[in-house]
Amino acid sequence: MANRLPVDRITTPEGEPSFRTSPGGLVTALEPVMRAADGAWVGWTGSVDDHLEPFEHDGIHIIPVALSADDVELYYEGFSNDTLWPLYHDVIAPPAYHREWWERYVAVNRRFAERAAEIAAEDATVWVQDYQLQLVPRMLRQARPDLTIGFFNHIPFPAYGIFSQLPWRTQIVEGLLGADVIGFQRTADAGNFSRAVRRLLGYQAKGSVIDVPLDDSELASAKHRISAVRPNKPVRTVVARAFPISIDAESYEDLARRPDIQARAKEIREGLGNPDVVMLGVDRLDYTKGIGHRLKAFGELLADGAVDVEDVTLVQVASPSRERVRTYQRLRDEIELQVGRINGDYSTLSHTAISYLHHGYPREEMVALYLAADVMLVTALRDGMNLVAKEYVACRFDNDGVLVLSEFAGAADELKTALRVNPHDIEGLKEAMLTAMRMPRAERSRRMRAMRKRVTENDVERWSSEFLAALAAPSTSLALPAAN
Ligand code: F6P
């Protein structure tokens, strides 16, 4: 279950409305699991008031949940993307706290939970995805204590000093604790969550195991599952730990090896005037991505004369996102002003300093861009994982290309031979860009090989199978509290 369904609405050449599998990594990861287990995917189509009956798509049962215009405004744009998103990304933008948004978040989470409770088979496993649905695990457990429930948070979980701003912090933590396994991107995120549990609820949380006392109704319904009732009140054990998400690395490499895509990469470089160095940024247009910091550093390198526009080009793909949220509208204005200024100051008739593209592209085109880029810039100020970094690495079967990677992206825990940067340190970022541009082939190759090993071994199939194995493990069962 996820906020979005794994299908996109399309119109067929005959003008009929239809659906197409979404290109996202989550879909690729879960598709085989869902088919094997005869699973169903509960989610929103992305359109307002889409009241659809469940249907079958490519062997997956699709269970649509309808959202009204108000739901989209209050639950999705409001609480999910203007409260939780900035709060969980270390308040890079100020989160807004509105009781009306919260009430709708509760109501929509209840709708998702009710739908799952209706359709899940006896003793089934339900896997809830991401911050839009944090209340679902508890709601679902109350309705269906027979279910095994997993939750995966795709974005960071903030330190308690930040999380504690949230007026509904206790409800969120209690909502998540309805799950048997709660997955996070980084070990630090899991630690932040466990600390929030200890501070807010006083439950014992040791290592990755949290003891959640059973309430009276759970106790009554669970008695038959507890062998010895000792003086201690029994608890449910919940596992909270890191399961870093990945990509389907093989499918990216397969695309990168295709001659037509390699030809396209060459064409892209020619179109840019065959500069010595192509640098690339690929992001949703989001304030967490540090696009402005990257542009500032590049603009200063041009201003200092450290790089020449004839030799170096920056391609920045900024795909449109959450365009009705004011913070995103303001960000777009700021970035486009910055791009315009730098291009106005430094471009020539034959060379553009920054090729700025406010579009989303099909995966084939993205792979061609990755192949065309000598330097990939991932300068997020905070990011759960950042799959773009892993996609770039997966595509570089030639063991070439340099990844400049922010230490604030989850991917930095794994891609240790990337050129690591603190994007707030503009001087450091400029130096890293220069180092990347000038790096000898042997060093590029050594660093890329190590990163490729990691990305190909820890692919998304491994992520989903490890999560589901943890969910199936007996450690997530009823137990007596661990001794102090
Ligand atoms: O990873 C965070 C996330 O919000 C996902 O849940 C989502 O698929 C993606 O970013 C894009 O966001 P949105 O669904 O708001 O367009």
C-alpha cells in the first residue's frame, strides 16, 4: 500500500482512458513479489475524485482509493508535503502546522486502512509505504489483529529536537508502532525513531527492538498466543532498523549497453557543443536537493575564471513536482532566476553555461544523459536515499564518470568512494567540482568500480526480500519485556 498506485493514467491512441505501469523503482521491486503472493496494491491514482472499482493490471490487483480536491489539498499538499516533508528534512523550509490538515491526514489514513482491512486475506502481510500513511499501521492492527504489518519510510526520520515540534508527534509514533517491522533508509533514522519512542512513550527500545505494551483489547485477543502469563505485562516486539533502498541495477546497465542509447549520449554531447566536461544534476525540483547551492558553486567557478564556459557545461534536469505548494513555486522562481543570471553573464552564442530542463524524461533518455555526463552532482541538503546517485553508478559499466555526493544523502552511507561534499560549504563544493573535472582516469575507475560493486550487489530485489524476511521472522512476535 502506498499513497500512489503503481500505474499512471494514459489515453490510448483510440482516445480511450487506460493505465500504464509507472516507471518507479518501488514498482519494479514489488511487482514480482506481488505476483508471486497474489497481492493487491492499495493507492491513489493521482487524479481528483477518481472513483474506480478495483481492476487488474499486468497481473497485479489494483485497489484505488479516491481522493477529493479537498483531500489532495489538505492531506497530500498540506500535511504530507508542507508539514511532514519539510519537518522530516530538517526544516530546510519551515513546516506549517494546521489542525485542519492534520484532521484530513487522519481521515485519509483511515480510508486507506479501511480499504486494506476489507481486502486483506486472513493472516496476510500488508506492507505500508512512506510518510503519507504513518497512521495506517495502528489503524490496521486495530481492525485486523491477524495481519502482519510492515512499514517503510522512504524519507529521513528527523532527530527528536526537530520531530518534537510536531503537535501530533505522539499520534504519529503510535501510528507507526502498529507495524511489526518499521524500515528506515539509514541507521541514524532508525535511531532517531527509537529515541522518539523512548522520549514520548517511555517504551523500552534496545538496539533495533522496541517493546510495545499490549493494550487491554490486544491482551484479550492475544492471550491464546502467549504461553506463560507472568507478572510482567506482555509486549509486542517491534523491529525498527535500516533497510537502505536501491534500484534495479541490472535493468539500468542493460539500457546503458544499448547501442541506440549510447548513440543518443554522443548526440547529447554534440548538441552541447562537445565541451571537455559535462556536469549533470538530476532532481525533482525540490528545496531538499540543494540545486541552488550547486548553481552558486558553478557560477562562482565561472566568475573566478577557474572554468571556462567553452570547456565546461552543466546540464540541470529539474522535473516538475508538487507545483501547487507555495514553497515549490517560490523555489522554481529562485532557481530560474539564478540560471538566467548565470547564463546571461557567462554563456556565449556557441556555449550555454547551464542547460536547464524543467521536464521529466523517460528512463532511456535519463540513461543517455548519465552516459554523457563526466561528473554527476548530487548535492542534497537532506535526502532519504537519493536513487539518482545509484542510477548513475549502475549505468557506468565503462567504470568512468565521477560522482560528487552530499554527505546528507542516505546513499553516502553506501557509496563511500564518491567525492563526498557538504553542500553548505560552497568553497568545498567548488573544490570538489574541480577535483572531479581533473580526476585521472585510473582514480575515476577505482572509485567507480567500488561503487558499482555495492549497487549491483545490493539491488532493490535484495531490499524487498530482506524487508519481507524480517517481517516473516519470529522475532516480531509477542514476548515478555526484555530484562533490563
Ligand atoms: O520518496 C518520497 C516521495 O514522496 C515518494 O513517496 C514519492 O513517490 C516521490 O517522493 C514523489 O513525490 P510525489 O508522490 O509527491 O509526487
